[in-house]
Amino acid sequence: MIFEQGVLLIIALAALYLAVRGFVAYRRMKEIESFTGELVSGDLGRRLYLKGDSGYSKIVSNLSVLASSLEETAGAAQELAKRLDTMLESIPDGIAVLDSKDRVRTLNGTFQKMFHVRGADLSGRTLPESMSVPQMGPLVLSARLEKTPKTDVIYMHPEDRYIEGLATPLLDAGERYTGAVIVFRDITAQKKIDIIRRDFVANVSHELQTPVTAIKGFTETLLDGALENREDAVKFLNTIKFQAERMERLIKDLIVLSKIEFGAVPLEKRKISLEKSVNEAVDVFREQASRKGLYIKKDIRDECVEIDADPERLFQILSNLLDNAIKYTEKGGVVVRARRIEGLECMLSVEDTGIGVPRKYLSRLGERFFRVDASRSRQLGGTGLGLAIVKHLILAQGWKMSIDSDVGKGTTVKLLIPET
């Protein structure tokens, strides 16, 4: 009986021992489970410590080493991500990084400014669905389907900007599409230079073709016997002379404009007598105005006695403006005025009573070769470069220009000279 009770006690103690050991093991497993769960969720700063000698010590040690390794790797990854973000933000081009579904993962600051969007608004969405830019869809789609870099030019209206986009697909080792990087570059300046260059060549060719054709035609007529008729010969020779002078003016104006644009025309600004400069220019054109029955006057207020300017460049400006004013005026005349207004050292203006310019063309005055009535300008010997030269000389001196005009009433060109 006592023996049986002893056996039962031993069994009970053994069962209790196993139960306690099992409970301890269960708790340790739960701690390990909780620890590994926190690692998975990204909490890499915690470490696992189990009291007492247990069969889990090796596992705990390995997990601690793994946690330390993961923390170091995560730190390195975060540092790398920061560097990449810094690099993306420092790039002057717009950058968009897309995932395998063409959804936005990253947009740098330049992209957001370029397209006037917020990265937070586009995150997780595709560019075509979130931006009203027609070319964006084909650009992204071609990169994904063709798996080769694709380039397209996006025209931004009404801003009048040209943006070139280069979409480069990202492929894994199995050539599967995993996303794309699109680089956007503002090429407006380059595009406009190309347009200006093309228009320049076309305009120069056109401007030279007419006088060359006329000179050639009248020269052949003279050689074919027109020399015998003195009256016709003189008329033809005068036409040849006029066309040759027209070509000479065109070439001279092109040389002057080119020098100004490339900064090859030096500026020597100093305090000069405005009235003296105006008198010199007016005296040169007085005879030209008189031949057309026009008056040419000046109205220089005392407060504009002196201005800070390059006298030679000011003479060029006034000469071009007076020449234009007289050329396109049939009745009345021209007045050169100078007066001081608030915020300016002086406002110098050239006013005429000529044919005027329609308001829709005012913004284009100053463009090279632009003429409201091209046929009339050619008849009068204009090259279409006078106002372009004036515009660049004014900008070179740090001044501003404004033009007011009414058709049939005349035109006023104002030079706004700031205080120094």
C-alpha cells in the first residue's frame, strides 16, 4: 500500500515536472514568437533574453545575431535611400520612377515643379490617369510593351514649353518588366533656338532673293541692248543701285544684331547730355523728314538733362526709331520727348503720326524680320531688323521698352530708363 502510494507520488511529481517544464517551454516559445513577429514588422532594435540555461539558448543567440545583422542592413538601406533621394532632388531634370503596374513610386521636386503637381497626389496612381498630358500615356506604354528606351517631346500649352521625355524600362534577370524610370528635360530654349535658326535662314534667303533677282534681271536687260536707250538705262541702273543698297543694309543690320547678341558690342555707360544726343540724331534725319513734308521736333524737360547711357548706342537706338517713324508716316511728323516720371531716371519716347500698328501685332514688334506689312516695308527699303536692334541695345543697357499704337493715328515707342 505504501509502495503503491509512493509510486503514485513519483508519477504525480513527474507529471507536475513535465507540466511545469512544458509551461516554461510554451512561454519561451511565445517569447520567441513575439520577438520574431516584431522583427518581421520592422522593429529591429529589440533583443531577446531568456533566463536560465535552456535548450533554446542557441536559437536565442542566433536570433540576436540575425536581429543585429538586419538592423545594420536596414540602416545601410535607409542611408542609401536618403542618398538616392538627395541625388534625385539635386538633378535638374524631372524624374519619375514607376512600378511594374506603371504606378508612381517616386517623383523628384523638379518633376513636380515642371508639371505643377504634388507627389503625394500622384503616389500609387499612373501618370496618364492623373495628368492631362496626352503624350504621357504612349510614352509609358511603349516602354513597357517594347521594353526599350522611348523618347517623345511633350508640348505644354498654354505655357509654350517643350519637354523631352525619355522612358527607360527596368527589367529583371528573366527580362520581365518591373517598372520604368522616366527623365523629363525642359528643351524650350533649345527648341526656340532651332525655330529662330530655321526662320532666320528662311527669312535671309527670302530677303536676299528679291534684290538678287532684280539685279540679275535688270543687268541682263541692259546687256541685251537697253543700254542704247539712255532713259531706260538710267532707270534700270537706279533700280539696281536701290536693290544693292537694300542688300547692303540687310547685311549691315545682320552684322550689328549678331554682334549685339554675342556681346561683341562694348558698352561705355556714363553721364551724358540727353538733349545733345537727341539733337545729334534729329539733325541727321531732319532732311529726310523735310523731303516727305513732315515735321520733326523735340520736347526735352529740364529734369532729364543728364542720363546714364552709352552715347553711341543711344544714337543707334534713336536713329533706328526715327528712321522707322519717318518711313511709315505720310502726314504730320515725329516728336522726341523726354520727361521724368516716378521710379525712373527718365522716360524717352519717339512719337509719330504714321499708319500705326494693329494691337494684335504689338507683342511681336522687336522680333527679327517681323513686319506688319512686308510688301510695304520692302518697297520702303526696310529690313525688318531695326526694332530688333533697338530691343537688344535697350536690354544691353538695362532699360525697358514699351510700344503703344493706334492704326491710322500713329505709334509711340517709350524707353524706360531706371534710376541708378
